Amino acid sequence: MKKFKFTIRGNEYSVEIKDIEGDIANIEVNGTTYEVGIQEEKVKTSKTPTLVRPQVTVDRKDSKIKKTVSSRAYSLKAPLPGSIFKILKHEGDEVKKGETIMIMEAMKMENNIQSEKEGKIVSLKVKEGDSVLQNDVLDEIE
């Protein structure tokens, strides 16, 4: 911790304070270790608090990311934010590539949302009047 040089009655002493716990100080004088009691009015309290945290156990088998099996369906996503104006095709309907599935209003314009794949609509995720954000799933085509 701290090193001092003392001269007492002509003799020089090299003193090192190792640590202080409560009113006991461990010091080393010329290579010999001593435990010295400190008077109560001279005890210096540490300004740094001691942080005590409880032991945390981590279960490693639950920390892995679980994979989800994706469906074979293709997700049709909103190209930009807007609201669904009209739905032309519903669940169970067959669609061809390029066929209009719904009309979406965005930036005061009506936009045709067309199928990017040929197949059957297995689930419709929106209804007329719904507001959607860009990349929200509108429907799934299998």
C-alpha cells in the first residue's frame, strides 16, 4: 500500500503498510511483518464502498438459440408504409405470378400489390383498413 522511511533515535526503519482491516494494520518493518492495533479515533474509513454481489448461476443448455422450422410458404411483404384499401384475393384462392392480390394506399396513391409467385394463398395477415409498415407480411403463398 504505502511505504515510509522513519528515523527513530538515529536508527532508520523502512516501513510498508500492507493493509488495514478495521483497527488492525499489517505492516512490514525492515522485512519483518507485524500486526499493529490502531486507536479508534485514528481509524480511517475507506471512501470506496465494497460491492457485494450474489453468485449467479447460468444454465448453459438454455442459452442456445433455438431454430424454428420455417413453413414452405412464401411471405408477401409490404413494399412501403400505407393502409390496405381493398383485398381482391382471399385465403384458399389460387394466384398466378403478377396477379393483383390487394390494393394498398400509400402517399395518397393506390398501389397494386401483385403476387411474386404462383400458388395458393394459405393465410391472409391483413384486412381492409389495416395500416402496415414497410416489410410487414401481408399474406403467405404456398
